[in-house]
Amino acid sequence: MAASDLVALVDVWSSRIKTLVGSFIVDPANPNKPKLNILGVGVVKSDGVRKGVILDMEEFKKNLDESLTEAENMAGQQFPHVGICLSGTGIQIHNNKGMIAIPSNEITQDDVNRVLDMAQNGITLSNQTVLKIIPESFSVDLEHHVKSPVGMSAKKLEVNAHIFTVPTTALNNVRKGFKDVGIDVIDVFPSLLTSPEAVLSRRQKELGVVCVDIGSSCTGLAVYEEGVLRHACIIPVGGEYVTSDIALGVRVSVDIAEKLKTDYVDLTFCDLAKPKDEEIVLSRIDKKETETVSKLYLSQIAQARYKEILSLVNTELKRLGRDGMLPEGAVFVGGGSKARNLIDLAKSELRLPCTIGFPEDQEFVTGTSVSDPGFASAVGALLLSQRAGGFGRARMSLGAGIGGLKDSAKKFFKFLLP
Ligand SMILES: Nc1ncnc2c1ncn2[C@@H]1O[C@H](COP(=O)(O)OP(=O)(O)OP(=O)(O)O)[C@@H](O)[C@H]1O
Ligand SMILES: [Mg+2]
């Protein structure tokens, strides 16, 4: 077994800065299926960032440094560069078409790059940086739904693409934060594209599935069918809304509300369970509190917000004509998916098979446990980086300028293809 160079990924812009360090182990008997061996994990509460905006640069750098150091110490090795994952409502997804003529009659990789550039041209990108361009399908003359057109004979190439962008100022500030703590950022991924890679199988993407990432500030949605990304969007409601609702409803601090949410909320607890309702003594959480709160009341507050999130997910599926219609159903990731009995509630609200996606359940992930579905985006980004040749070799360094990011934006989709 041979181990690759160290790879590191930081999931920033969220409630916690999550760093993962690992290497890929290649079994000579099965060289096409390297295993991600996780060597170090660093998780630090992110106080300087809110909804994808750095509010306090010094705090952000301090938290980032702590998260990197934690992962480095656990791995026992340092890393000079990282890939990063961004989520939040700042990420925009544009859908557009591009078309070009093929002068040589045979489609080359350059032609594919050109048509992806054309797809970008029609959209307004003021103060936005393109992170990734994902073709949904190519058309080669009159042939539609082509996945990989290089080498085909044609006069005309068209693409229907999803273009992921991020506000340039926000991205520059993240890069500056990393530079100041001495780390080079090599590639940037939208979490929306990486979470599914950690938990969805090729077969699920072929048959039809939606990955729902319930984060802190928002919920990301990525729908796959026939092996390609059909639709991606961000719903601006996430776990912190549930916490705020509880804080307001019970009139307690956000910290107490968070504890009540994670320890007592049950998303299927209802009136019928009334005889079993229990009074939660708040002084058990904070000695200064004197009141009690009913578990039913607490659960009803959370249920209302989770139902809203699920109904917004369903609205998106309806727009695609896929509500209640995806054979592989919904796979939930993100910390918000850990709410007790989410799956039962989701099954009844979405009328789909529903499961939680655990990155470590995948046969290709080993090493330090990442049993938390909140790690899906970071694990998925590491897996994608490996398919792209590893951060070390790809050298798509942002430090070298935005050209590297542009290059990565267009090449990336190949690694998503099943
Ligand atoms: N047991 C639990 N029950 C309910 N919610 C939980 C539980 N554990 C964590 N959460 C919630 O999960 C959210 C954090 O999830 P996650 O780490 O995936 O978000 P993030 O990646 O930081 O945010 P984002 O993706 O929006 O930037 C928080 O709102 C937290 O309250
Ligand atoms: Mg997240």
C-alpha cells in the first residue's frame, strides 16, 4: 500500500472552522479506488464569521489558526497549503447556455473550455468570482444529453451549465486571512458540490437523488439524475434559525437554546405523546435559570422550523417536477440533520425515501472517525481533490493569482462525472 502526499481541507464560513488532514492509500490490487485516510481533525467555533461574511478579521484568523494547529497536531505533520470549502447565502448559482462553432470538426478540450467560457458570458458577474462551472449536458450538433464531448465529430457544440460564484471581496478576505496565518489556498470548492461526493454513490446519482445539507445559516440542495447535476440551490434557512426560535420562544440565551435543541428536541414528538411530556428543568443547563420548559413545546417550535425547511426543499423539487419522484430519495448531511427523528419527519413531508449520509460509512474513507454528517463537505472536497490529481500536483494556487482558479473552475466538472 502506498500513501500519497498529505492533503488538507478547511471548511470555512460556517458556525465552526473544520480542518481535515489526510492522505490517500493506494492498494496496488485496486489502484483506481484509493482510500482517504484521515489523519487529523481540527474543529473550532467560528466567531468572526457570519453567513459567509468575515465580521472580525482578527477573530477569524485566531480561530483559523487554532483549527489548523489542532489538525496538524493530531496528524503530527504540517501542511503548507490547503483547499477550502465555502457555503452560505453568498454563493450564487447561475444557469446558462453557451454555444460555439467547431472549426476543425473534432471537439477538443480547448473547445470544451471555450464553450464553458461562453456560458459565463451571458450572466452578470459584477463583483462575483466564478468558483466552478458544472455542465449539465452538452449538445453536439443535433445530439443532446452528451456527457463528455471531447473527440466527437461536430460542427457546433452547446452547453447547458451551472455556474457557481462567490462575492469577490468576501473571497479575497478569506484568502487574506489564510495568507496572514501562513497557508496558501490552492483551490476553492462550494460545499454544495462537495457534500454529495462524500455520501452519494454513483448508482444513486444515476437513478435520481437529492443531497440536502442542513448547515447553520442555510440549507444546500443538489439534485442528481442520470449521473449529472440537475439543480443546485441554497435555501437561506438553517440550524441557527431553529436555535433562535427556541431562544425567543422559551426566552433563554442562544447558548441555552442550542443545548435544548441538541439534547431535548424530538421532531416527531406530538400531542399524542402528551402523557409522556416532560418538564425540562433549565437550571440543569444553566444554574442561573429557575424556570422549566415542556419538551412538547420545545419540540413543536423546532418542528415548525424544520417543516419550513422541508417545505422549501419540496418547493424546489416541485419546480423540477421531481417532488415525491426521486427513486433514491433524499440524503441529509450537515449538523442540522442530527436533529432527533429528522428522517421520520422528512419522509412524511417529502414523500421520499430519506437517510442520513455519514461520510465514514463510505468504503473509501478510513482513519480518524468523521462520523458527523457535518463533515460531509470537507470529506467530499478531499475526495474531489484526489480525483483532480491532488492539491500538490494540480497547483491551482490562488496565491499565484485568479488564473489558477479559472483553470480549476472549468476542469473541475470532469471529476464529478461518474
Ligand atoms: N444534535 C443536533 N440536533 C440539531 N441540530 C444540531 C445538532 N448538532 C448540531 N446541530 C446544528 O447543526 C448546525 C451546524 O451544522 P454544520 O456544522 O453542518 O454547519 P456549518 O457547516 O457550520 O454551516 P453552513 O454550512 O451553514 O455554513 C448548527 O446550527 C447546530 O445547531
Ligand atoms: Mg456546512
